Amino acid sequence: MSQQKSDYADDTDIEATLDDLPDEETIEETADSLRENGFEVVVVDSADEALEAIQSQIPAGASVMNGHSTTLEEVGFAEYLSEGDHEWESLPDEIWGIDDDEERQAARRESQTADYFLGGINAIARTGELVAADRSGSRIGAYPFAAGNVLIVSGVNKIVASLDDALDRLESVAYPLENERAKEAYGVESAIAKQLIFRQELEEGRTTVVLVREQLGY
């Protein structure tokens, strides 16, 4: 089922002040804070440049998995992983080619240990923390430890002043939008069932945050 953010975003009540585009000083300060917390950071101007940055990060032969992310769809990565000209092992295509439900679920769990796991984030504190949540945990489960490398792609609209504001953004921006998406796509409501505060990356070079100077995702 083809689904666009515009199908549900315009009719969703969110706290718009937590979805604004920040000024350049705020972007630079946030990038510095993320680096101080052990994250690699790449700042780009557009969705096209974000896709190029992702492509440059992943070597040929790597196994690649992504959690659902509106941002990854908007920058073109989800389509590129499935249909593009690359030399990666696309784990989503393998997983959704499995007919047996139990085998497919086992493969989804195993995919958390992919060489490269990509996804989005729901909020970024200017102080350098990342906040995300899932209903199932199939996305955020890989971020803290399981995946060999993590690439998190985010529009700068997700930058807020503090960790408290990041948690507020999860509740008042990301969740309402994801809930509407889930009802449109699956016929069920979403839930902030499993939540992650990613404060530091202690393994050098493992987690890269690609910040895009556009309003992307939620």
C-alpha cells in the first residue's frame, strides 16, 4: 500500500513549536554536542545529499537492515536499498520473502545484528542525546548494541533545546503522527511501548548521525 506523509500529517494535531527548523548556530551546537557524546556527525543540505552520505558510509558486501522510517523513505533510501544499484546484502528483501511467520520473525530478530542498521530518530536534544520509541522495538533494538554499525538519519526539525523537550517531542509530535500512519497502514493504533534515550556512543565510529537541513520525518 502506497502511503505518503501528506495522507495523514495535515489532519494530525501536533505541538508545532517542537517541529520548527532551527537556526544554523543551533544546528552546529547540536552537532558538536553529539560529537562530544561519541557520535559521528555528518551535516548535509538536502535529502539527495543525505542519500549520497549514506551510500558513502556503507561498504560493498555489507549486510544492511533498516527499521521503518519516514525520513529514510523521504531521502530515497528505502527504495534504493530494495531496487538500487549497490553491492550490499539487503536483509529486508530477504525477510519479506519468507512465507512462514515464525521463520520471518526469527529473521527479523537476527537482522538486528546487521553490519549496518539504518533508521530515524524522534528527537535530538541540543545537548547531544537521541530519543526514539517503537511499538515493537524492531527499530530501536539495534541502536544500543546489536548492530555492527548504526546510521541514524534525521531532519534538523527534530532538534530541540533539552532532553526534557526531546521527550515532550516524542509524545506531542512523533507519536500522534506515527499513530495516524499506523492506523492508515495497518488498521491499528501505535504505542510508545519501548523507548530509548541514547545518551552516548562508547564505541568509536560505530554510530553516525546524518543531519539534514530540511524538515523530514517526525
